[in-house]
Amino acid sequence: MSPKFAILGATGAVGLEFLDILAKRGVPAENVRLLASARSAGKKLPYGNTQLLVEEVKPESFKGINIGLFSAGASVSREWAPIAVKEGVRVVDNSSAFRMDPNVPLVVPEINPQDIGNAPVIANPNCSTIIMNMAVWPLHRQNRVRRIVVSTYQAVSGAGWQAMTELQEQTRDCLDGKKLNPKVFPVPCAFNLFSHNTAIGEDGYNVEETKMIKETHKIFGDASIAITATCVRVPVLRAHSESINLTFEKPMPADEARAILSTAAGVQIADDRPNNRFPMPIDVAGKDDCHVGRIRQDISQPDNRGIDLFVCGDQLRKGAALNAVQIADRILQA
């Protein structure tokens, strides 16, 4: 019998990506149930060559469902995940609700699929964390990483489809000389960049930066790695970029790093020095793989222990929906 999926948060940006991925994988329409708040109930969303009706989420919505793909926010996940689990659903949650819960696996299938086990709820990491570690983990496996310094250039897609619409509208308004009136973000996003719009803690790090640090420690199973992050919003529609500086336990020649990454799952090398062409958001938008380039020795670090990288990945695909579906694949294959 084919597995049945429920998508909670179906009308959001990540929910729409869930639909696209499942349709392209040939999951029958009758095996996909779309759930959302009462406000969105009654809408129809495209699914392959047909349309699916969005239902208001209720306790009975999860009867007969095998996999719940949740992307409706932390408070919604905390409310509905236990209800779904009682119906025998394995929940893959894209919110921050359970990521740091010690009893909930935090999984990137290319890194720690063994953590899934029989857990009723599996957490999807933050998009920036996933994209960074698609490049860092293959290197860490061969030569332990002691320190990570990362700066992100994050697309507005991380704030949902309303933010994407706001960027498009503000760009037109700006070119027409109109006044910009930000609604989703605290400041204009068109032709601008700004510190990630999450709360700043007492240590000066914003929530996004802290997520990258703590989540990487949990996924790698190594809290001793020194990590510092600076997260920035940029006027890009979708796909995040990250500049990463690594310090290794032993020497890591740039050619060795390149060779390791060239065979890493979910990674493509985009490192064309002669033509000065490297990873760009425009090249990975809508794509599953993360692109890695600017692979070079950090000349400031002694003994060839430092490597610089630049990574781009689609925040809505590998950074969210695709990673969750890959987790579901592992559950169903077990």
C-alpha cells in the first residue's frame, strides 16, 4: 500500500514546495491531504495535473496518515504534533518547535540518518544550518573541524511567500521612485541588506545565528566545535548563500577538500576560476543540490589547516521541504 501524507501548512511557501516534490515523485493525489487553518480552508492548490482541496486541520485529519510534513510554525507544531502521533503518524517538523529537544532527532539525511530510529517526531534543521553543513560535514568526516566562521546572505524566501511578494513589489516601487512601505520586514528589502530580522540576545547574537551554532553541535554530535555566525538578509528572492571559513585538526590542502566535496551527496562543485564563476543563488533556485565553490586555502592559518568555501542552496528545497521529504524517505524505507 502506498504511504499517505498530510501536509500541515500547505498554503505556505514550504508547503507549496512539499506539493511540488511529492507530485514530481509520483505520489498519487489521493494519498496527499492538505491541512491548514480555518482561514485557508477551501482553497485549491495545484498538484501535478490536478488540484487538491485544503482542509481545516482537525484531530480526525490524521486518521490513516503515515507521514505528517509540518511547516506551519512552532506553536502550531506543538499543538498538532502530539495529536498526529496519537494517530500513528510519523511527523517531520520544519519549525523550531522541537529542534533542541533532546528527545527529538534533528536530522540531515546525508549526515545523521541513523538518529531517526523509531522517533515519532523528527525535526528539520534551520535552512542556513542545513546548507552550511552540506559542505562542512563531508570534510569533517575526513578531518575533524575545530572551528567554523560563517556569514550568511539569506534570501527573503526564509520569511515566506509574503516576503517574496514584498521584495518583488518594493523593487518595482523603488524603480518607479515610489516610497517603500515595508510590512513583512522592519526595513525595506529591495536594494538593501540588513541584519537578520530575529531578536538579539544578551550575547549580541540573533536567533538565527544561535540556531546555526546549537543545531550544528547537535547534528554533528560534537559540542566542542567552535562556531560563530553572522546572518544577513539580502535582496534575493530564493536561495541562501554562505561564506564559510574552517579550521581543521590536521592539515587540509585545498585540492583534498575539493576532491572530498566532488563526491559528496547532494553537493555540486561550482568552482570555475578561469571564468570567475562560482556558486550563485540564481543557479540553485529550484534545484535540489547545494553548490560549493571558492574552495581555497586560508592563507592566514598556519600548516594548511584553514579552508575557505562559498556555498549556495535553495532555502525552500534542501533548506526545508526536500530535507523533510528525504527524512520521510528514510522512515518509509526502514
